[in-house]
Amino acid sequence: MTPLEAVPRADFAVMEEAQPKLLDAALRGPLVLTRHGRDAFVILPVDQYAALLAAAQARLPPGPPVIEG
């Protein structure tokens, strides 16, 4: 997973003006956005993203990946 510092930024103000309930829902927890009737994106609060990143990093094996062949 990419550390939060490396993730591109987008100002949510424009979307908040158009869809204020969207931001309210995202602040309460994960929010799944759909596109063409299919799950497409997940919006996570920053603290939940940090917890997910820490859990994923804890499960990684030590050292670089090795391809055997």
C-alpha cells in the first residue's frame, strides 16, 4: 500500500458543495461509490486508512519479494 504522503490530493470542497451528504457519510466510515451499477471506489476517513495501511504492512514478509523460477 502507498503511504498517505505519496497519495495525490484533491480538494473535496467542490464535491461537498454539490453533494454535502456525501461528505457527511464519508466522515462516519467507509463509503463505497458505484459507477455504472458496480462498486468502483471506496472513500475512507484518514484514521481508518492509516489503520488499514498499518495492518497490511504488518502482514508483509520481511525483505524484498523473491521470484523463484
